[in-house]
Amino acid sequence: MDDVERMAVGVERKAAGRTWRLGPGLITGACNDDPSSVGTYSQIGAQFGYGLTWTLLFSYPLVVAIQEISARIGRVTGRGIAGNLRLHYPRWLAGALIGLLSVANVINLAADLSAMGAVLRLLLDAPPLLYVGVLALGSVLFELFTRYARYVAVLKWLCLSLLSYVVCAFVVEVSWREVALSLIWPRLSTQPQYLLAVVAALGTTISPYLFFWQAQQEVEAGRNGSGAGPLRSASEARVEFARIRFDTLLGMGLSSIVALFIVITSASTLHARGITTIQTAAEAAEALRAVGGRFTLLLFALGILGAGLLSLPALSNSAAYAVGELMSWPVGRSRGPRGAPAFYAAIVAATAVACALDFSGVNPMKALYLSAVLNGVIAVPLMFAMMHMCTRQAVSGALRLPRRLTALGWAATAVMAVSVLSLTVALLS
């Protein structure tokens, strides 16, 4: 064996030791079930029973593909999606997409803070805005003064809180036969409300801020691990891509299972008793207390709070990463406030504006409609750009997407485009 072969084997073994070091994909999947998403899934279950559970099975391979592509972009190039947009596409396009993403993230952040405050009020009677302020301050302090390794470890453990939704479904009475039938043989409809609910389910599952978040987490993981930096070696890339694939399959699998059990719980309790309208996650928790008792409320509330604590840093950080890379600032949680002052200032600013929206009296759930529209506007061109990036040698070099992943990525882009078009037609009609 010559020196070149020994070096290649050494790199591959070194990378193999990191294969099961999970993080970015797992945390991203857990962040996908934030409090505002819980409200959407609860409404779907309350309104349609088990009728839309098939959407979560249908969307799983699509969301896995687009998130894996996001992660590969970050790991291959050593830059996040915003950094690649700035380098390889017109400045105005990158600026417009990142500006819309930032606005949508702040609105979503405000909605999540509001939902968490409302749920805490159900458990401990106090003004919900007090909880909003405490949660916002706590989130900022956690991000400012926690070392990167501890920060990631805490986020990983918070993923476990989502399992409370699974437990919830086994506390209430569920017709598992109907659930199975709705998954494999659903009754489809062309009614406008049904189509809007399908669009809402897909739009909630495929979220643009998660593209930026997972890509940048791969950059951070590469920067803080051995063998930091963009991928160059095909042997190292092979093992790293296997890790990314497994991590993303696991994370998005957790997200889809949790979402499925939220729909099942709402369908079994609320829809079964004629409660078909739920506006927020807090309303879902309140209704579940009336139907399933305080224990069911506690389980559901634990899931909302855990998901919220995960999503707050994801929303504020993804906006800060995107703006920072666009402006060529030093970015990254591992750099600390002194090493990336503008990046951390952007995190504080995003959280402060979201908190101010809640205190201003703006209805955060109504604002979520604007956020949904903005996310739809962003998602389609962003997914097109991401797919285009992966075919350009200037971006990906020789490490381009395999055919299977390319096909699934374009399928996800097409499904999202049809969903946004359907939503636009429905809103204008």
C-alpha cells in the first residue's frame, strides 16, 4: 500500500468515526414541529379527523430529500445557503429571498412565543405576556452565554420532549384501524377546504428556514470537528454523506411521526366530539383538557414547550446566519459574541422584534397567514436555486447529487410549487 492509499484509508476511517455523530438532521426535524405547526396539525385533525394523515406519509421522502440536499450544500462548500446565494447568484435575488425569510422568521418567532405563553398560562395562571418576555429573554441569554458544544447537547435532549405527543395518543381512545386505512387508502376530495388543508400540511412540513438552519449546522459541525472545512476527498465525502442521510432520515422521521400523532390525538378527541375549529396550539391544549383531562393537557403542553424551546433558537439563528452570510459578517455559534458581534446582535434583534410584536397587540396567528405566504414565496425559487447549485461544478465540484436524490429534490420542488399555486388561487377566489 503506497502513501496515497494509506492517506485515503486514514481519512475514511477518521470520517467513519463521525458517522453516528448525529445532530443537525435530528435537531432540524424536531424544530419542524414548533408550536405554530402544532396548531396547524391540531386543526387538521379536528377538522378532518384521520382523513389527512396520508399527507405526512406522502411528504416524508420529499422533506428528507430537500433537507439532505440542504445539509450537503453546507458540508460540501463550507458555507450556508445564503453564502452560496451571495457568491453564485445576483445580489438582488439573494437579498430579496433573505429579506423575506427574515420577516417570515420573526413573525413565526412571535407566534411561537405567544403560543408558549398561552400554554404556560393554562398550567400556571399569570399574564401570558409575562411568560413571553421571560421566554424571549431566557432564549437570548441561553444563546449568548452557552458554549457551542453544550448548546447542541441541550437541543438534542430537548428532542425527547416531542415524544409526549406520542404518549398522548395512547392515553386517549384511538381507532387504529381507521388510522391505517386513512394512511394507505385515503378518501380524497376536491373541496376547497380540503385542498387548503393539504397545502397547509405540506407547507408546514417543508419550511424554508429549516433549509438554512440545517445547512449552517453542517458548517458549524465541520468547523468544530476534526477534518474541518469543505469536503474535498471522495472517500471522506462518501462517509459524511452516509451520516447526513441517516441523520436526516432520523430527524425528519421523528418530525413526521410526531406530527402524525398530533393529528391522531386531535382527531380522536376533538373531531370525535364535534370540535372542528382550533386556531392555536393553546386552544388545542385547552380543548384536550376538557376531553382527556389534566394529564392529557400536561403531556400536550410539555410537547409544545419543548418544541418551542427548540424552535426559538432555530428561527432567530437561521435569520441571523442568512443575513450575516449575505453581509459577509463572521457568523457562527461557535465563535461566541466577541468573535461574531453582528451575528449575535441579529439574533437579539430578531427575538426583540418578535417579542415587541406580541406586546403590540398584533394577533400572531393572523400574522402567521402572512408568514405562510412569505414562506411560500421564498420556498419555490429557493428550492430551484438549491437544485441548480447542486448541478454546478463551481459550487459542488465533483460531489454532485446522485440521481435518486436529484429526482426526489425536483419532485419536492414541483409539489411545493403546485401547493403555493393552489393556495394563491384559493386565496384569490
